Amino acid sequence: MTKWHRSYIQNAYRELERGITRKQLDTLGINATGKRVLDVGCGPGNLLVALSVDTPKFLVGVDVDAIFLSFGRSQVEKLVERPLATPVLLRAALPTLPFADASFDLVTCFLVMPHVPDDYVALTELTRVLKPGGTLAISGHGFGFPLRYLKRFRLKPLQMYLASLIYRCTGKKLIRNTLQNDRKMCDILSNIGVIPEVQHYNKKLLGCVATYWIKAIKSEVSPKAMQ
């Protein structure tokens, strides 16, 4: 486990203990009661623990990082109360999820969009595994996010702006950790048949969104049929 892993895990579970993670779900109006739930990019499992409070029917998390998954499995076994079955943690990542079409009632994908190779492809895959009428909740970093860390991260904010510029000009994420325009994300969602219902911003810096949160509902009618 690297220093970065330890720091990330400590921060994630600190936010869980302080109720910040649950507050994010409540702000979006997310309720997992009796639902089949998938958390994409689950990291060390902190969001799975928060979602388990609603007693979902089935709860699964996927992440690409084996260290996070190993730690997450140990934590959810200790923190998730019975009679809920222990959440399942699997190694997988966007843009290809190992699930059948329309497998879940609720799909969450928080702070993953900055790292996916292609926003449209990733959102389409998240939508594929979601049932019609199901809920998709995503979050990511807006153009104001790096402004909070100019002193602490030194060159990191410049790297994030450069990555975003390259993606905008070429359509390719040659450098990961891009920034998104939340309105564009809503446009993509609408075009693939997932209608944004709730938008929330943590903060705005110099008029720019730092972190955005979007809750959207998958249409009962396919996008092609709507045209």
C-alpha cells in the first residue's frame, strides 16, 4: 500500500464517519432501499457502507485498484450491518462492465469521470447496465477544482487544465484527470436517454464549478424511439 493509498483511504472513511458521504447521497435524493445497486469506482468501499444503510436488495462495487478492493472487502464485512448480505467487490473498470444489460436499479459513479478515457463511452456503458426508470448518479471535477490546490499541488492544477484542453481539442484523454463542463455532461446524458433530474455543486471558485453532482433517470423509452 502506497502513501497515496493510505491518505485516500483515511480521507474516505473520515468523510464516512462525519456523515459527509451520506449527506452527498441525501442531497441528490438517493435511496437504495430494496434496489439492486452498483457503485462504479468504489475505491475502498466507503460509499458501499453508506448505501448499505438503506438495506438494498443487492450491493456490488467495482474498481480497477486491487489494493482498494482488498481493503474495502475487510472494511465492509466489519461495518455493514446484517441482515444485508455482504457487498460484493469485483475488479473491473469502465468502459467495459461485466454485467448484463439492465441489471441494476441504481448506479453510482462518483469522481470517476475525470479519469475515464471517453466521457460519452463511459456514460453509455453506465446507462447500459441500468434498468429503464433506474437512477444514475455521477460526480466529477469542474474547472474551478484545481484553483483550490494551486499552492499545495504546484504543477498538478496546470496538468489538469492541460489534460482538459487536449481532450477538448482532440477528443482523446492523453493525460488523465480531466475537468468537465457539467452542462455538457447533462447534454450527453440527455442524448443517451438519461434525463438529469438533480444538479448540485459543492462550491464555485471565481465563478467556476469545483465539484458537480448529477442525478439522472433512465428513460423508459429508447433514445432512438424518442427521435
